[in-house]
Amino acid sequence: MSDEISFETRGPLGLITMTRPKALNALTLAMIRLLRPQLDRWAADPAVQAVAIRGEGERAFCAGGDVRAIWTAGRDGHFSPGKLGHLAADFFREEYLLNRQIHRYPKPYIALIDGITMGGGVGVSIHGLVRIAGDRTLFAMPETGIGLFPDVGGSHFLPRLPGALGLYMALTGARLKAADCLYTGLATHFVGGEQEEAIIEALAAADWRRGPAGAEAALAPLSGTPAEPGQLEPLRPAIERCFAGKDSLEAVIAALEAEGDDWANANLATIAKCSPSSTKVAFEQLRRGAALDFDACMVMEYRLSQHAMREGGDFYEGIRALVVDKDRAPKWNPASLAAVSDEQVAAWFRPLGEADLRF
């Protein structure tokens, strides 16, 4: 227990609450270090039959990792890839181990993603059995806009979304509300209104001996349909034309230019604002991730994270421009997609030797 995260049991339900509402429940290393052993304890406890996670406050489930703290640590120097005791290495390593723990969790794991759910918040929700969206759900993977890449398992789950939706999300940082989360499968249920406590009570009363069927039966009386229609289904043909089956990022750009409408032009403008290096890396990351199992994806992502943390990398400029100074005018290096070579992209994926992520 801490002032950042709390744990309790409600009958057979283990309940996690992220308690940093003023920081949009951003995930810190201290939270990760409390959460991982608690999940182990509940996994071994026969009295706990399922686990649920939620965020405190009305605005966010979890808006991401505590990137400002990582930025500060990285700027202070003395970083080398995988260096134990350095936040820029420890955070990603332990976060990815947590993502894997959730992916492999032996008991039903349920996330209440009503509110902003991005980055690290995706990592502590998407890999579980049940994701319950609400009226306030806003789901996105916008990492290329800060000089990172869609991590926390994005290499695995994004390429496995229907059609080209995952690549579209990775390259544009598209914000999805509840209906679109259901359409993509990122959410499994929708419960509208102020019903968080009702959801918790239903989960605590569920017959977990039935496994997933127990969750379905418990949530059925509460589940509904979002009042606001989704945007992705009508856009799906255009998304497939522009993002599916392309062998390079340049081919995606050319397809958007050929599409030529307001939607395509808006996406071109969004991609142009993001780190050129991160955008090219994200394209290659999803291409590789489509053929890898979960563990291999996490090993790859750790390599990417450590390259992103190198001195002078776009991550530091992205956080400066969007989080610290907030001038929203990052000076990326290289400054254009054309200036990012295949060799520069390949460098992100090189093994780290003894510093590689290990399970």
C-alpha cells in the first residue's frame, strides 16, 4: 500500500486502485514494484479467484508511464542500455515484466478502463481477460509524438487487431472512444453511467468457478451499448486502402496522399508532427511483431526502449516540447522521414547482449 496504489479484497476479488488522480494515475516505478509481488501473492492465494484494476478519479484509468521522471533521469546522464539502478533502464524492464505477468496471469484479470487509457495504462489493461469501457473511455497509443514507440506489448496486440487498424493507431495515435474500442476488440464490455462500484460488486459476487463465463454472467445485467457511435467502422475502407499491405512507411504516406480527402490530409499532418525516427521504427516494429510471440515482442521492445533513451534521442526533445516547456514545437533529429536511413532504424533493434530483457 502507498499513496500511489492500493490493494484490497472484496470477497474473492482482489482489487487494485491506482491513486494518483492529479497525475492521471500515471504509472511510476514504485507502483510497478508494489503491483508485481501483490499479483504473485493473489495468484497463490486460493481465496482470491479474480483480480480487477481501476484508476481513482473521473478523468483517467491510467494516462501512461511517468515519462517526466524518466526524462529527468536520462538527462542527468550516466546511462547505458540496461544499466541496473538507472530509471531509464529499470522502469522499462520492470514495466515490461509486469505486462508479461498480466498476459500470463493464471486468474481472470479485469480492467475498468473508463477514462484516459494510454501507454502504460494500456499495458496494465489490454493483456487481461476483460476490459470494461465506459462513457469517458479515451484509448490511444500516441508514443511517436514524444519520440518513443507503441510499447507495453504494442508489438503484439496492435498487429493482431482487425485488418490495418493496429498500424493506423500506431502511426497516427488515433484516440478511440468506447464504441471504437468495442469494434476493435480493445474493450470486451461497455458499462455506461457512474457504475464503477456496481461493477466491482458484480465481480465480487461472480461465480469464478465458471471462469470467463462467470465474468459474462456477472456483467450481463450492467452491459450496454455506447450512445456515441464509433468512427472507425465507416472509415475502415479508407484505413485498409492506406495502411494495409504496405511494405514501407513511404508507401503509407503515398497512399494517404493519393486518397487526398480531409481525413487523409489530417493523418498526413499528424504523422508529420511526430518524431520521424519513432514513426519509422513503429512501422518496422509492427511488421516484425506480427510474426513474434508475446515474449519475443517484449524482448524487442526493451531493445527499442534502451535505444530511445540514448543521449540526444528524440525522446528528450519530445518530452521537453510536450510535457516540460509545452511549446509543442519539438526539433526532431533527423528532422524528416527522408533523412532517417534504414541503417538508423535497424540500430534500434540490435540485441543488447547481457543487458537484454530476460524472463
